[in-house]
Amino acid sequence: MAAVEIVALPQVSPVFIELEGVSKTFIKGRQQVEVLKHIQLQIRQGEFVALMGPSGSGKSTLLNLISGLDTPTKGRIRCGETYLEQLNDRQLAQWRSQQLGFVFQNYQLLPVLTAAENVALPLLLKNMSKKERAMRVQNALEIVGLEGRADHLPAELSGGQEQRVSIARALVTDPQFLVCDEPTGNLDSKTGQEILAMLQTLQQDFGKTILMVTHDLHAARFASRTIQLQDGQIRGEAA
């Protein structure tokens, strides 16, 4: 009897973020402006997704909804086992502190705090010892290659180093999900490429799920999938 060859099927990561029929309408004076229209979207665990689109396409609104900074007018948003539209403001704030890390275009570091102190900020409201907090900060700075800059103020760092501190701050709570809003927008092309490569490493080696808003086609190439948004609707995707 001939031996039967067993071929392992590739494992598919579970859906981590799912949007079902999501719309968002804003009231401006007497007018209702529908910014997002019936969005259907799935992001799998450990995926690096770039969100692109022209100004006014709804990118920032979609990012705010997925990160729990705003709530949809219609539809459902699931992240893990949590449906965000069912949470109140206090619960959303708690969810963000536990599940999300934010990376912004303008770094948003406090100028009077050192790199280590800026990284430690998300831990201040958590119940942990001073020793554990220091270890987490050290580990986060090591991941972004800035362990030697822990005592430097933001003004003593380059733009790329400031963004690395911002990434370390996003990582210090060990979130599953990173939200990046134009993370290379204020950086030169070489430094921007280094930051994008770092995000790619966080996805591939650390299993982080990443959603990145960008207007830069070159930046989007670092992602595993690109979503095109136009006039409040998803117009296309590319792997």
C-alpha cells in the first residue's frame, strides 16, 4: 500500500477586527453629512494594513471608529470579542488603554519628560510595581533601539528618534493592536523607511496587528494589504 502524503494546510489567522455595515454621519448646521457609507471590512490578527485615500475620503473618521475614539451612526465594530458600539465612554477609554497603542505623525511627546518618562506614561494608571514599570520601559526602548537615549529629552533627539520613542510608548503596555496615523509624515525618506521597517518587524516578529493611515504609496508597500477609501466607501484592496 502506497504511503499517503499528508500536506499541512496553511493556517489562516482569525479575524481580529470586523466592521459590518458601518456608517458615520455628522451634523453640520441643518445638514447631515455622511462621511462613511456602509463599510464592510475585516482585518486578521497579525496583519499590517495600510489605509489610503484622498483628503476627505473618510480615513481619519474610519481610524477613529476602529480605535474607539468615536462611535458609528450605524453598523457594528468588533475587535476581538468586543463590540465597540456597545461600550460607553468610560468603557471605551479602558478598552483603548488595554488593547491599543497609538503612533501619531507629530509624536506627541511631553517636552519636559525624558524618553523613558514619556514611554512610561501609559503605565501610570496601571496597578504595577515601580520595578515592573521600569522593566517594561527598558524593554520597549530596547525594541526600538533607544536604550541608550532613555534619559534624553525630546529636544535632544532627532525626529526619527522621537518617533521611535512614540512607538516604544505605544508598545509599553504590550497591546495587540497598533494604530498609526501618518507615522512618517514628518520624517525624511531614509528615516521614514527605517520607521516603516520597524513597524513591519513588529508585525512579523511580534505578531502585532497594525492599521496605518498614509498618503504615501511607498509607505503602503511595507504593509501586507492596502485598502483604498474614496468618498466614504472602500473602492479597492491590494495585497
